[in-house]
Amino acid sequence: MVRQARLVLLLILLFSVFGNGQTTAPSVSAVPAQDRATTARAFNVDAAVDAYLAKMPPAQRARSDAYFEGGYWLVLWDFLLTVFVMWLLLRFRWSAGMRNLAERITRFRPIQTALYWVQFSLVTAILTFPLTVYEGYFREHKYGLLNQTFGPWMREQLIALAVVVVLGTILVVPLVGLVRLLGKSWWVWGAVLMIVFLAFVSLIEPVYLAPLFNKYTRLEDPRIRDPILAMANANGIPAADVWQFDASRQSNRVSAYVGGFGNTQRISLNDNLLKRCTLAEIEPVMGHEMGHYILNHEYKGLLMNGVVIVIGFAFLNWGIAFALARCGQQWDIRGIRDVAALPLAVIVFSLYFFLMTPVSNTITRTMEYEADMFGLNVSRQPDGEANVDLIVGEYRKLDPGPVEEFVFFDHPSGRTRITAAMRWKAWHPECASPEEMVRPVFRSQ
């Protein structure tokens, strides 16, 4: 599921990177504020955090660190490969050739743009496939994070490519039309269109995109379903069902989400969370996901990332004009209104988003931390939260340096999250769970 989410995100940016409610816990007897403060000061947060981090075997922690740190290099290699492939399309006039073929097939410009996009998607998918198969298949198997054989994995890549073609057409055709219609001011309305498109994808993803990769069924177990629905309804989420999906056929990663708007809204968790976690661990995860909904992170994310996108489109407009003035004739590109300039747009926006990586990560990481705190307040399960953070640490480095976390982490690190949970626990000692504190959370190697 994570892999597919990344592919859909690449679609969203492909033209550019072409990359307050009540809790449901039983009431707790009142403790005088002075006594609670004394208890909190006596609780050693750092020692509790270190005790949880020590639950991960050293060999497994080294493996997790190596996997995540290798991802830093993949950010660079993905960027460089994208630039190289786009340069090939321009240098050898393949992009112009795709435009010419589309023009020979039809004289209707929107259809020409759609035909160009289909060619562009297929060619770039083929040229980037070696890194895709290494990054998404062989490397994931190397670190024990993928359960699929090559056939099912490849099938999902083809489905994702079809999604890219269809949704990309919905984005690129009007975007190129805006460039042709508005000229110099196209980038302002282009940014608006991109933001609307992001909202559209968020709207349809839970019901129309996610089921392309996993089977969704209603969660029937009342021991898990009812506490989740109780948390949801007590905090203003009008949910009647909880959905589960079969992510275990792809990996052992735990995940959940509350997504969509209106009739497309869904509370979903994967079967790995059900198989690997206790109720005390599931509740803070679901509380976290509900926090995204209650705290309006979908809208806040659109707003903050919208600012990034607007600035990016201004940079894109300047970059295309700068490059075409020098090499446009050499590449057989007729100007900024020519759809054959798309690879150049990819290069310019890829550079922009590569440089903006710390900013984009900080926007997401900040909202993830807010959702963590909401989940703790709703579930009142700090030890369950800490154990889930360790499980996520199988593929996300637990204890990075501060600069490393700022630049590369789009979620808080394991140490940051467990520290927050233990600090919360210090002020709510009645919520401590001795069973969770000693529970082994890792599979035997």
C-alpha cells in the first residue's frame, strides 16, 4: 500500500516532478495537580525511552538503519535518473517526435495532448524501470520488507501505470490548455489547478484507487471494531463501519488511515495491524488517524503544500522560459505552449522539489506529530503507542540526529514519538500498561 501511495503521489507531481473532541476512555479519578506534578517529575522519561528502544535487537536495528539511510541516496538517484531521462527525450527530439505523432493522428488539441501523455508515460516508465525494479522489488526483498513474488508485484506496477495514464490525462490536458489559453499568467491558474487535483485525488482514493491494490472488507470482530467506532463517534467522525484490507500479501508493515470526504470517507486498517498488535496498540494508531481527520490535516496540508506549489509554478515558468530561449530550437520545441516542452517542465520542477525536500517533509512531519498527540489523548495508551513505534522502526530509523530527522523524515522518528508517549505517561501514570511494557513486539529472526 505504501508503494502504491508513492506511485500516486508521483502522478500528482509528474507534470512538475516529471515525485477537540471527547475521549472514550473510562473516567479517571481526579488527582490533585500538585501530586500529579510530583509524580511526573519522579518519572524518568529518558530511561523509559531507552528501555523501549532496547527492545529492538541490535542486528534488527542495524538492518533498519541501513535500509532507511540507503533511502537517502535513492532520493538523489531518483532525481538524477529523472533528469537524465528527460534530457534524453529533449536531446534526441523524442519528445518532439511524440508530439508529431499525436498531431498526425488528430487535429483536436486536447486529444493531441492526451495521446502525447500516453506516449510520455509509457516511455518514461520503460526507461526508469531498472531503478524501479531494484528499489521496489529487489531492495525490499533484501531487507525482508516485501512478501510478493515478481509476478504479483509486476501486476501492481502495471495497475499503477494505468492509474498514472488515466489520472495524468485528467491533469495534463487542462494544464496544457491553460498554458495555451493564458500565456504568461498560466502558472498562477496552473497552480490552482494542481491544488484542486490534489483534493480530487484525496477524495476518490479510499473508494476508487486503494481497492485496485487491496481487497477491502468490513471488520467484523467486535472486540476491535467497537472500541474504534466508539473513539470515532465520540470525536465527531460519523462512521458506522471499520474496514480492513489485506496488506499482508504485500508486506508485514502496519498501517491505517481515515480518508476521503463525505460519502467516500473510510476508517481503514490493514490486517498486519490486526495480526501483529494488541488492542492497546491498535487504539493509538487509529486515534492518530482520526486526529488527521479531526484536526483538518487534509485541508491544512493542501493549504501549506499549496504555497509550495504556487512558488514552484512561478519557478517553473521562469525555468522553462530561460531554457527554451537557449535550447528550444535545438530540441524542436516551438515554445512554452508546445506540449513537447513537458520533459523540460519535469527537469525544472524536479530540481525545485528536490531542493524543497526538507520543507515538504517538515510540513508532513509536523502534522504527524500533532496526530500522535491526539491519538495519545484519545486512546490513553502510551505503552501501546511506544510498541507500535518500535514496529514501525523495522523500516524507519529509530534514532537519527536532529539534522538528519529535519531533512529526511516525513514522520517523527521513533525516539521522538516514544519520548512524546513517555512524557504523556509521566503525567498520566494511571494509564501505564505493565503488559505492554514487557511485551515482545518483534518476530523471531
